[in-house]
Amino acid sequence: MAFDYKKEFKEFYQPARKPSIVEIPAMNFVAVRGKGDPNGAYSHALQQLYGIAYTIKMSKKGDRRIEGYFDYVVPPLEGFWWMDDLQGVDYERKADFNWISCIRLPDFVTQADLDWAIDEATRKKKKQDFGAVEFLAVEEGLCVQCMHVGPYDNEPATVDAMHEYAFEQGLELDFSDERRHHEIYLSDARRTAPERLRTVIRHPVRRANN
């Protein structure tokens, strides 16, 4: 049976609808960076990400032998979001978003394996450009997170509850160039009613200085 990250690491992918504190270990991703309203170039980024993610997964059927490979379910789409002039994000200013769209990679995938996948996908899909794809290592550390159910534009209420809970636990927000607003998309927005969308929201925190 294929290894499923959502089932094996429920604490990261299936949190409750009430905020909780979690320690996130280092993870590697295939990623594409962009700017502006996600209704624009974001969709092209997703095509690149899934093209590479499935090229790596299906390498087992070709000549490439990736050391340590095991069969797995491609993890869900994730996104890191930020704005240049504030901590977190302002959902009413979508044109000012910076984002990194990404999909988690199994630990056995190296930079060399990703380079091979980019070349392989480019060869097979000659009309598609994979030049923006990169290998991204992230270590989030201590975070507050929560399952948000509903439209993306309703996320501020969930975020407010997360922040209030973190403050009650003696923590403070810890946004930086390396620690950002993080979303994990467990639903396909093309096939799921907005009120049923399930999104993990995660924010970096640290112990407050008293």
C-alpha cells in the first residue's frame, strides 16, 4: 500500500477545528514562487508542480532508480503567503501577495532527483515550461495551526482564533523572511463547494518575552 502522508502524519495534515500548538520538523518541497493575485499566474504554477510531483512518483515505471524510493501518495498542495509591508496577510489586497506554491517531497528525493524530473517532464511535455521549479527546504518549528472549513475569504476569523489561543499559551507571533503564513489545501476548489473547503492554516510562534 502506498505511503500516505496525510494518514501517517495526522498531526500535521488533520488538525482539529480548534487551534493547537505543534512543532513542525524540516521538510523538503518542490516549489514555484510568484507574486500577485492567485487567480493569475498561480494556476500555471500548479501545472508545473503537479507535473514534477507525478514525474518523481512514477519514476518507478521508467529507467530512473531513485535511491531509497518507496511508493507514496502525492501529498496535498501547500502555499506560503506574505506581503512586503506587514506581518501575515491582508485578504483584501490579493494583488500584493507574494507566494510560494509547493508540494512536499519524500525525504529520499534529492536536488539531483528533482533536476532529473525537471528534464524528464520538459522532454515529455514540450509545450510546458518547468524553468521556475525549485527545491525548497523548510523548517517551520513551533507553530499554531487550525483546520479552517469554509471559503478562503473567511479565513481571517480562524486566524484571529489562532492568534488568541497562541497568546493564551504564552506565545507570540514570529513572522520573518523564513517563517510565513502557511496553508495546506485538503480540498479541490474546482470540485468542492466553498462552504466545505478544508484548509490547514499555520502561523509561526515563539515563547513570549516576559
